[in-house]
Amino acid sequence: VTTYSILYWQEIPSLVEAKDGETTSKAQLSDRFQDLIDKAAMRRDLFGTDAYIEGFKKGPSIETEGTPEEAVRVVKEGLENNFEEIAKAALHTPEA
């Protein structure tokens, strides 16, 4: 059984990891995700603080089909394809 999880900074994904017992595969998302994390952290006055580091959390393990490499590729591709929606949600400023 292969499971995958996503490492997030708050709600923004950063890394995908999958494993099936002994085999583990990981992939960092593209640089635009790190740029988004930094931009969101600056807007929230968290950049360069302990709260910034503490913002990284691993999401739940989710069972999936295929090898760890396939799982990482599919999940990463889905996140990359949804970047605009992720960015819009992360940078949304609620109206006062």
C-alpha cells in the first residue's frame, strides 16, 4: 500500500512525500510555491520569525494506487496545475 502526504506552510503546499514500506519518494514543488510562501509570510508579518518555521506542518497520510514515485508525480502535478487557485486563496485579504 502506498501512502502520500504533503508538507504545508500553513495552507500552502511545499513538498510531496510518498512511501510503501521500504521505498520513499519526495519532491519539492516548484520555486513559485516557495515564493508564494515567502510572500504570504511577509503579508502576515511572520517572515524570519519562529512562527514562520513553526508554520510548516505535515498533512495526513492518504492511501493511493501505484508506486511512491508515481504517487509523488501525480500529486505534484495536481498541485502545480492548481497553483493559481492556491495562490489566490493564500494571498486573499479579507474585506474589513
